[in-house]
Amino acid sequence: MDSTNPKMFSQDIPTPEPETPFRPRQPYRFSTLCATVENPSQKDQYGSSSVPIYQTATFKGVNGQYDYTRSGNPTRSHLEHHLAKISSATHAFVVSSGMAALDTILRMLKPGDEVIAGDDLYGGTNRILAYLKTHGGVTVHHVDTTKPDTLLPYINPEKTAMVLLESPTNPLLKIVDLARIAADIKERAPNAVIVVDNTMMSPYLQRPLEHGADIVYDSATKYLSGHHDLMAGVITCNRDDLAKQMGFVINAAGNALTPFDCFLLLRGSKTLAIRMDRQQATSMLVAQMLDRLGFKVHYPGLAEHPNRDVHERIADGYGAVLSFTTGDKALSERIVGATRLWGISVSFGCVNSLISMPCVMSHASIDPATRAARGLPEDLIRLCVGIEDPADLLDDLERALLEAGAITLTAGGDSHQCYVRTIPSEGTAISRAVQKLAFNGSAEYTTEHNDDREWFVSAPGKVILFGEHAVVHGVTAVAASVDLRCYGVTTPRHDGKVSVHFIDIDSFTQEWKVDDLPWDAVTPVRVGDFHPDTLDHKLVDAITTRALSPEVLAKPSARQACIAFLYMYMIMAHGGKRPSFDFSARATLPVGAGLGSSASFSACAATALLLLYSRIQLPAQPAPTTDGHVHVSHEGRRAIPPALAEEVNRWAFVSEKILHGNPSGVDNSVSVFGGALSYTRPGFGRKAGMIPIQGFKSLRFLLTDSRVPRNTKQLVAGVAAMKEQEPEFVNGLLSAIQHISDEAQRALADPQLSRQTLLSALSALIDENHGYLVKLGVSHPSLEAIRSKTASPQYALSTKLTVTLVPDDLSESSLRELMASLSGDSFVPYLTSVGGSGLGILSPYNQPQLLATPPESPCESEARAGAVESLRDTFAGKATADLTAWADNLGRWLFV
């Protein structure tokens, strides 16, 4: 035989003998069915071992099996045959997405029909059902499908046209008894179509057609594909009449899957079983770890999961999605942001592990009130487990929990260290609940008279060591707080007016009658809710045109500060309370010098207003000792809870948007949290968020005010315009600055690096960074004059814009001489250390000179006003050089 002749070789292979009763073949198991793509009615003419891609729109000839790919294509036919085979189905259709599959199914409904659906459905399913309810004349009943009896009152033999189910549900993993509900529906409404979304399980773990479903659909983007490289939806059924209706819709609407995507889906489906085995095995380990730590975990594999026995009866596995709650939304956000291996993304079913917060991502389209009514926790975290090594996934999640403060390391009973869950403060949760209750159900403002005491707050300025003017384009910024601060004081007025005094802006003052402000333009942000991502421009415009006089509008700095203050004052208002007070602000750092003066102002204003409206709560007063006195140790300086700081930071960012238009978020973050951090803005393909730089070494910098006003908004816009005109050139500069930021982070966090080596490395990076900033057009002659002087051979220092690194070996005499020389050139130098405390609030528990309780009568108010000097009066009169020392000596400060 000539083995080189393939035709002759194939003809000589023996034909398999027919089946015999002595050794019958067993049906192939699921993993074999997945890997074996055979369609007896469509044999490839060349014997291809992989289904070819028929990438064509039309087919030649008349009366052939195929004529137009919208109506049919051989690659699609192979895929549909394969999916029907593994789904226990007679018919299968593939369309452009999971939602396209649901849309195809729902087109069978007509006005007047009624649908019964679960109350824990995917957000997109809720969206399309709401559309049908509003525009299609279809009635939708959302019920708790985990309790089959709850459906019975809604079943109408004449009107119930469809029942839409999920099991397990997304994202709470609720279990639905598909078989029992199917039987109940068929008995009471025989014409109703039972539809099941099987995306969470895939055909490998659950085949609802075997349990009475009429139609099953999957988002094949998830497990069936497994690689998140295509969008697809699959519909399967056993009824010819339903298949005919859906086939007509797909052909008419033209949403069938393209040949190339069919090829990708067919390829992905071959490994479904082996992927799911790995994914659900790791999911069990993750669920057990979280459960062991004390979190509330939703996963059918856990013994205590509700209706676990039902799930085990209708499914062959537990799946690879789980969710858990932390008790605090801000804590959940920190956990999600702290992961490295888990990608922050919507969707699931990929070979890579994903983490998300459904209420702000996949289910954000469901309004908060509906989410609350359906028991969907705002702090819920969903984990979608991939095929990575289980040890790596567990380690990354454990590190994220630790970094976020969700767990702590403690000594176990056997002297071994172990992790235990950190329980969120009960007081904080209770106070938030009380605040919401007061807003939602009471017209009376019940607080501890926060608006009747003077509040004294402060926040540091910042220096961006690397990445400024590039951070808004996705480059990582390395920033640190400076020991120059902004201070703010609120003083009660009780005269129906609110006023501001911006001492550093030519001692600017302005007051407004509270009732004359444009309250009709306000859409308040409820207590406990977040401000939307975008500003309320209706309110901004109303404040600008109706609350600001022409004199204020003519002063840009004061104008923007007034708008920011009034915007927060009005949008935070709740419970009918509109406090009357004065807010005075001043700083020891220069205004408009690029040192974060606006961010520190924003942090102070936001903190003051949050305190006045009781939207944040300070730690409780220390308990008295046996002698009846409260003894406070200075060891408790860092006493502001993280949740409070995060709330302040969110509102400070709102203020920054008003002041700067498109802020990066790094300035306000440093002003609130202090220390040093790296920050990457989301939306640019890198891991977004803030990362504290641990072990940051104390460094000295000379910050020089050029006394040339810096319009940050204009500079940011200039870089954006240059990027649009010369994208290749600017992107190259941004990439180079990113490399500098990466190198700086490594150097600053390296405990093995000697101080001299660190200073030398930072010096070189500063010089290189400045060169790129010049090319971006953000420097000016005065800044170059400062750099020229500091870089002269006499000092040999490295300067970037206004920031000069001061090495340890520079003598004090040389430093004083340099500062004097800069002052002689009409510049204003400031010597500062970086990396200190963040937001500060003067404790109200040890301020005998402050109005800690409200007066009982106007007479008492006048008497106390005469006897007690207002903090504001002293604050306004202090010399700038004495301000910090005076503030520090007032009492105990609470710091972040």
C-alpha cells in the first residue's frame, strides 16, 4: 500500500462493525460531547478536523441549503447542532448576545400578556422587562421565585403568557425549584411558556429542558465561550412551534451570530467541561475561606446555603460565581480596589477571575429603591472565579482583605498567627440608619446640635512628586502631603444667613440670606448615598446666575470658591434643616502655587458641611475615669475612622470638580488621607485607584511660589488639546512619565535602598520629569528661572516646576542663602517636609472655649457671646507664621 496516497490510505481503514447486544456502546459523557463536534448531516468535503469558517454573505446557486448568511450559514449550523446536543435540546439558535437572545424570546409576547419573573434577576433583564412594561403593554410581576407558592396568586390561565426564571440567581445565588414551578405552571396555565436563563450554570452543570422548561437561553459570552473574546447568546428548546417563531424573528431582525464568532464559540465550547471543573473547585475554596473568616457568603456549595438540597436535585455542580457582604459599602470598595489578580469588571465566565460590586456595576441600572426592596445589599461583592492557580487567587484576595482593613492578623490559641474579620463599627451603621430614617420619615432634624458649636478643621496641601499634568491621561501620579495646611472654622450665626470669609483671597467676604438661595434648582443627595459622577449643572448655573453678585463674578478665585461652597451647602441639605453659620478659611500654604491649596480648601469645606449636617459622626468621647474626668492620650491622634475620611474625600472631589473642571482626584485624596500614595485614574487600561506607599521616608522639599497665577484648569485643557493635535508625540511623553512614576514608586518603597542612593535616584528622576513637562507646555519663564537658580553649581539641586528636592548634605547656611536669593527675586520659598497627617478635626470633647451646647434663649445667647470669645475672631487675626502653633495648642486634634 502506498501510504503517501491519502485517498488510498483512507479507503483501506476497516469500517467499524455494527453494534452487538453483547457489548453495547454507552452514551458519551458530557465532556466527550463537548470536545466532539460531529454533524452527520454536514460532512466536510475535505475531512477538516475543525469546522471551517464560511466567511461569506451570500451563496451561489438556486434552491440550495444556504443562500444568505443572515438566514443560514454552515458554520452556524455546525455550532447550533453542537449546542443542541449538549443542552438536551432539539433546536438551538445562536444570536449576537445574551440580551439579543432574551429579546428574541420576548418578541412572542403581545399587549395584554402577563409575565411572572424573579425579583433577583440580572440588571439587563430588569431593564428590558421595564421597557416592555412601559412601551409594550405587558404586565410584569416580580416575585420571590425561591418560594414556589408565591407565584400561585399571579398565575392567570388566560393572561399568563410567560414565566421567566433564573437559578442560581445573579448575584445573590438564590436557588429556584425549576421542576416544581414548571409543574405548577403547566397545571394552572398550560399555554404559558417557561423560560430559564441558565447563564450562571451553563449546560454542563444544569439543563433546565430536562426539568420542564420550554425555552432555555444562555449568554454564551460567559462560560460557553470562556474567554471573553466574543459576544453571543444561545437559545435552546424542544418545541417545534416555539422554534419556528423564534427562527422567524432571528431571520427577520438579522441578529444571528456571525460566522467568525460562531467559529470562536464552537472552539470555546469544546473546553467547557474542563474549565468549569477547575473553576468551581476553586470557587469552593474561596467560599470556604470567606465563610471561615465570618463574612456572609452566598454560594450553593456551602452547607448552610438556602435551598441547597433543591439545587443538588436539579444541577450537577455549584458553579463558579459567589458573592459576599462586608457590612460597609466603603469597605467593599476598598477590597475591590485592593485586588491585583482579580480583574475589576462586569460579566463572568471567563478563564480569568473577576471581582465587582453589582450595585454600582452590573445592576446599577436598577434604581436604589428597587434594589433595597429586593434585598440587594449595596456592599455586595461578586467574585467570578477563573482557572488561575487556586493558591494565587486565595492569596490575592486575602491580601486585599487585609489592605482594606476587612481582616486583621492576630495570634491564635495555638500561638500561630491567623486572620480574623474586622467587624465594622456598629455605631456607624446605626447612625447612618438613623440619619436615613430622619430624612425619609421625619420633618424634624434630630442631631446633637452640630450647627450650634464652632467646628475647627484642617487639611494639608500636597506636592505631586511625579506625574502631574499627566495623571488626567492615565499616568500614575506619586504624591505626598506637606506640612503646610489650610484651616477652616464654622461659627453659628442664628440670623437666617450663611456667609464665607476667604482670608487669603484679599480677605474676601460674602453673605447670603438662606431662604433667598435657589433651592428650587436643588436635587438633594440623600444621607448615605453618593453624589453622582457628574455635577448637577442646573444647580451650578442657578448659583452662578442667581446667588452671585457681579462683584463676586468679577473675582475668579472667590467666585469658584463660593460656587463650590454653596453647591455642597445646598445639595447636602436634608430633613428641612438649612443651618445659619459663617465659614472662614485661611492657609499657611500659598494659593495658586500648585501646592494643592484648592484641594485642602475643598477638604476643609466638605468636612465642615458634613459635620454641620451630621452626615458624618466622630468617634465617641472616651469614657470618664473613676475621678470623673476624661483623660485623653496623645497616642490617639490618628482617630478619624477610614469610612469618615472616605466620605469627606468623595465630597472634596465634588468641590474639586467645580474648582478645576476635570480633576484627577489625587490632590483631594492626599489632602484627606495624608502620607504618600500613588494614584492611577480609572479608564485607561491600568489598575486604577490609590495605593499608599508604605515605609515612605521623610524628605525635605523647597516649594517656591513663583507668584505667577497658575490656572490649573487651563493647563490641563492645554495638554488635552496638544494630545488631540499631536497624539503620537504626547503619548510618547506620557509613557516616559509613567516610567518615571514606576521607578519612583519602587525606590520610595524599597527598604533596602540606602538614603543616599534614594536621594540620588529621586534627583535624576525629577530632572528627567521636568524636561517632559516643559515639552508638554506646562512650565513658564518664572519657573525656569527658579530651576536655573537652584540648579546652579553653588547648590546643584534638582527642581521640577515649583518643587526642589533638598538633600541631607545641603548645609543650613546654603539653604538659607538660597531661600534669601529666591526671595530677592520676588519669589516666595517654603521649606517643608512631606508625608505627614491628613485631614484634622479639633475634638469637640475638650474645647472649653467653644460653644459646645446651644443657648436656651436669645438672652443667654447674647450673654455667652459676650463672655466667650469666638474662635473665628482669634482665627482671623492670627499672623500666618503663628497659625499652626496656635491651632496645635487649642486641644486634641483627630487626624486621619
